[in-house]
Amino acid sequence: MTTGANGRGNRLRATGRWLALAASVALVLPWWMIPVPLASFSPLVAACSALATWTVGFIVLLGVPVLVLVLLSPKWFCRYACPVGLLLELQGKLRPKTPLRWLRWPFICRWLALLTLGGACAGYPLFVWLDPLAIFNGFFSAWRTPLTVTSVCAGLALPVALLVDLLLPKVWCARICPLGGLQELLVLAGRRARQLLRHEHPDHNHPARLGRRIFLVTCIGAAAGALTRSVRGQMPPLRPPGALDETRFTGVCIRCGSCTRVCPTRILRPDMGEHGLARLLAPVVKFTEGYCRENCNRCGQACPSGAITRLSLAEKRLRVIGPAAVDLDLCLLANGQECTTCIRACPYEAIVMEETAGGLSAKPVVDLKKCTGCGACELSCPTTPRPAIFVLPKPGVLKPS
Amino acid sequence: MNTHMTRRKLFHILSAAGLGPAFASRVVADESGKGSKGKEQTLGSMLQSTSVENRPRHPAFIRDGKVIQPERPLPVFQETDVLVVGGGAAGWAAAVSAARAGAKTMIVERYGCFGGLWTGGIVLVVISTHTMENGQMTQVVRGIGGELLDRHAKFDNAIVNRGEAKFNPTTDPEATMFIMDEMIQEAKVKTIFHCWATDVIMDGGAVRGVVFDSKAGRQAILAKVVVDTTGDGDIFAAAGAEHEQRLHAMGLVHRLGNVDRADLAALKKAGYKTLGAIEPQPSVRWVNLRGPTANGLDINELTRLQFEHRRAIWERVQKMSKTPGGEQLFLLQTAPQIGVRTTRLLAGTHQLTYKESREPRKFPDTVAVGGAQNGKHAGWPIPYGVLLPKKLDGLLTAGRSISMDDKLVEDGRLIGACLTTGHAAGAAAAVAAKDGCRPRDVSIPKVQKLLREQGAYLG
């Protein structure tokens, strides 16, 4: 290969990477709220999603082109597409050159990738949240939620990666990133396959022991995944409409924050471990500022991992976040006051006034055939310190009327 | 001698009326205490004042099986700039505002006090005086209504739940009536109580005044602008303005006495979750009653529910007073006025919708701002168009009959909104009367300026 061609190749590669970075940033800018499942382009996310949900849908198929490219060209994603990689590299150019002290470190990233895939088989992909597209997305998503410790933590992965890279140049990409690890595993697998095809003996780097180790680590991942799934708080939180059932949701969610980024009413917030460690940073629904709009299905459109199902508007309107329940001790109407706030706020006319005490008083009653748990009632309820009407975390599906 | 004669004469008359013994004791007691002369004269003049009325009579008669009321001239009781019909929260605020703006103002009220359902209906809580936005509380009932609430604070036990971070101020009805009297008299509004406006005086497409009935017979009042604050839209309906009619729950409020002597915990155990809503007097609670959906314009319905509710309340309190812990409770009163929530709604030049109120939509002709029902949302601007009939001239409405959709009725009928829309209608009527124009041609900036000068909040 001539230097000229090589130079042209480098230029092409640089242009591609810049374009990928620009496109990624444009797609995840918090105020644009484009419902795009960016992280689905990562084969790691796609593979974990397929393994954990046992479904192959739109988002899993998004990962296939990159997977093919990665199989054809070793570490293609790192070299041509990864926006985090480019950011780290740019940072590296600003910093004086230092010796790479970590070169003798083991390839942690491969084991992370295996543990994650193993965990995915058990329904909880352990380290998928370290995926570069997930942390990239998470950083931008954090800007949508009000500034709290939680929102800072949710966006912290990318700054941490940058910091790690500052202290130990290039270690993130080469030793930590599980997507890099997955690509390396694919390279190894390809080499082994070629050796087998040519009937060559495996070289000393790839004895049969490695296969056993891979199997073992995957099993450990599966066990750890299963274990993590079982460790959580008592009361599950409210999940976005169309979320997988609670046991699978926490595992499949890659904590990229895409749903919180595109939610127009900002009711989706990252969980700060109030509901157990396994649920950390997964999106929870809070009706403090808004309610789930009847003409919105963005969270499902934006979810790259399939934790929130992609639904049409009509399908989404039938998805129940949870049924609304009334605490009659707190309810103003039930205590003889003039209040119809929730009844009027309900966009589905699912709350009706029922006469009590022989018509002398009344109380609000929720029609569970209509209630989607959108939270409009909870948002509007004027009682303090907690609303008298609130959504319970029992998701379901309504029958179409 | 003379004394004896008069007393005997009095006894004769009183016993004929079956009231002899009651009055006898008083007269005797008064006589023994003071000199008898003054008392005697009072009693004498009381009797003599029953003079024979000398007004023209035009009784109805039956012709061809139909009851015919003959055509006849009506005496004009008074001519005025602004005539307010109905002295509820809205009408009272309208009258005070118009009079303060310098218009010759008159108010007609069918009962003997101001405040309507607030005082006469014992609905003591002033809902929607404030809004809540981003944790920020804003008072929207300012101006005339705000001054009224502020004046309560000068008295002990006249208002509760008022001030910092508190919603739904609740007043003592006697205090409210007293302060309303005071403010209307200070503003020099010509008031006639115990008069019921029954018809309108039309001049082409415009209302020129109303006909009212009273103990003094049927008379007329002529006005440049009429403000219909009857609540039921009696005046605009009589004038043929386009309107809608709604049914709503109709209840009757009552008050419990000796609440401070009741054992609330024991009553709670017996199933009485709450004894009612607090009011300034610590020993008294007012108890709301929702009631069935009914037509507030149907006199048979009104009568039936009056009977039914009074019986239900009596039985409830009887039962409570026989419950352990509730022995000391007693029924202090049932409200003089039955609780009609909604009847007629004007079809105004703008019909304000619930959706607009929650956006909330801004209007160039905002004349008032509605508050939050029980306090948890942003204020909603109220445009002048909700007070103004589509075609009818010479009239504005305010209070619970303004032009709004069904969902917004729940906000628009509340006392807070009545005070602010009433204030707006009064100010607009005064400007129209002063400028000699129709309410529909009134200069909105002028009205808004006047409202601001009178302390109103327009956002």
C-alpha cells in the first residue's frame, strides 16, 4: 500500500469519524428531543437486547450492519464510528505524551463483554451500561432533567471516561470498553475459525483453555446477572408505558437516558437507587412536573435496548403505567369540599363522581377500563403533602374499546 | 288612665293575633323599668303606621280561560348609571367598583344581605383566591375582593386560612355581611334589599332597565348599563340573550354548633370522618352537602330538595348527637339559601374553555385572572368577552353565569372568580356609562386602567 493511498485512507477515516461524532451529537442534543435509539447501532447493545428479551425487532436489526462491518473489518466501530473514541483521542492530542504504563494489564474489556453477554442470557446484561453509545447518550440526556445529584450521576459516565483517559492515556478504549472487548472477541473468533478451516493448530495464545475460560466467565456473568436481578427493593417504581415486566426491564435497560431525553413532559427521571441497587439509574416515572401525554410515544421510539417496547400511538394509549387509586381520607371531594380537579384533568375521562351517603356527598371513582395511569390526576391533585389520587405501580394493558 | 286604656286596646289586638301573652310580659316589664310614656308612643305609632296604600291597582283577570295581566304604567323607582341585579359576591363587587369609579350605582338584592351563597348559602370558603406556579403563590383576588378579605383581618374570629402559604380562606358569614354592608355604604351605592327583579325593560336590542317586585308592588328602574349578577342569568334570559342551561348538584349547607365540645376521636370511630369544614368560630363547623343533580330553575325541584335536605340534615345531626362523643353537638342552622351551583350560562362573545384556562391562554382584553381550585395550578386570564352577550346590548354578566364551557364551570362558579369577574363587570359598566357607549364598544385599555387603579390583578 502506498503512502498516498494510506493518506487518503486516513483522511477518509478521519472524515467518517467526524461525521459520526457530528451526527451522534445532533441526534442526542437534549433540546431537540429526537426519538432515535442511537445506542442500538452498538452490536453489544443489540446482542444483549436480543439475548435478554428473546426478541429480534427493529432495534436489534439496527445493530446488524455494524456487526457485519465489525466481522469484516477488525474493530471497525472503534476506528470509524465511535464518538466516545474520537473525543478521547482529541483529549489525548491536547495532553503531553506519556508512556503507556497499562500495556501489561489483562484485557479486562473482553471479560466485561463476556460477563455482560452471560448476564444477558440470564436477563441482566451486567455491564452494558459501559457501552460507549450508552454513556455518550447518557451524558446528553442528563441535561433534560432538573439539576439534582441523580441527574448528575446519570450523565457522569462520559466525564469519568474522559478522566480515566486523562490519567491513563488510551486505557479506556483498549482495556475497559466492553464494546471494544466484544470486537476483540470477534477478531479472536474469526482467527480461530480461519485456523480451523485451514486445519492449523491453534497458536499458543489460543489454547483450548481459552474456550473453557470464555465459557466459565459467561457462566459467571449469567449467575451474577441472575443474582443482581433478584436483589431489589420491595416496592417497584412506576415505569414508562410499554416497559417490559419489572424483572426484565431493569436488566435490559442500558441506562442511556434516551427516554428521559425525549420525554416532552420530563416525567421520566433516572432512579437514584431508591428502589434497590439493581434498579439504579433506570428510568422511573415521577408526576411532579407533568403527566404522560396521550399523543406521545417517544420513550418507546427512543429506547435502544427494547426495555421500553416500540409502540404505535394507538397501542401506547392502551398501555397502563399503573391504575390510579384514591385515598379517600385525603380526598377533598370525599370530605365534603368543592373539588373536581382530578375528574376534569383526566384526558381519558376515566374518573367519575360517585354519590355517597345517599346522594348527600360524593367521591371520585377511577374506571379501570379507561385509566392508563398517565398521572394527570396525580399531577393536578391539590392535597398536600401527598396527592390524594396517585398511580400504583401495577402496569397492564387495556382492552381496545 | 290613659295608659290603662292603651294597654287594654293593645291586648285586644294582640290577643286577636294570638300574640297577647308574649307581648304583654314585655310591655309590663318595660313599664315597670322606665317611664311608660315613650314606649306607649312607639307602640301607638307602630299601629298607626299601617296606613291604607294608595297605589293604582291593576289586578290580573281571566279572559277566555286565560289569566291576563293588564297593560299598565309602572312607577319608576329610580334612574341610575349602573344597575346591578343580585347582591352576591359578583354583584357586590360590581356595585362597589362602579360606584368607586364615579358612576351612579344601584343594587337590587332579593334577600336581606350581601354575599349570596357565600353568606346566605353558608358556603364560607373562598376557593381560588390564589394560584400556584413553580412553587410560587400569587394572589389573584385583589382589588375590591382582596380589600374585602383584608378587612376581615381587622376583627377577631372573622377569617381563617388567610396569609402566607395558606389556601382557601374561610370567613365568618356575619363578619362578611357586616363588612360588605360597610363597603357598599362607603361607596354610596343605592341599595334595595328584599326586591326581586322579574323582567327587563327593552329598547330595541338593548336593555334599558329592569322591573322588580317587592312588598311595595311592581316598579321599574332605568339604567344606562345593567349588570346581571343574579347567578342564574335571570336578566339576560328575560332579555332574550343567547344562553345555555346546565344541571348541577344542588345541596344545602348546614352548621354544627359545639364542635369544640365533641369527642372527635370517638366520632371518627363511629364513622364520622369529619364533622365539617373549619370556620373562624372554633365551636362551629360548616358542613357541605353535594346533593343530587337537579334543575336550579325549577321551583318544584327547589322546593323538593329544600324539604329533603332539611330532613336529611336534621336526621344526621340527631343521629350524631346520640353517638358517644357527639352528645353536645347541635344543628346551629341550615343555610337560608339552597345551594344552586349552576343554571344558565351566557353565550358570550368569547366562551372561555377549560383547555384555554389550563394552557393558560393569554388575551388582549383580560379583565380578571382566575385562581387555582384548591390551589395547585397557574392563573387563567379571563377575557372581557365572557361577560358580554353576543348580541344583546346594555348588559354585562358576572359571577357563575359567565360564558364558559362545562368543565370550566367548576372554576368559574367559585367565590374567588365571582369576586374578580364582578369587579371587572362593574368597572366596565362604569366606563361605558361614563363614556355613553355600549358595553361592547367600551375602551378595553380604559377598563383595564380603571381595574388596575382599583387594585385588581390582571396578570
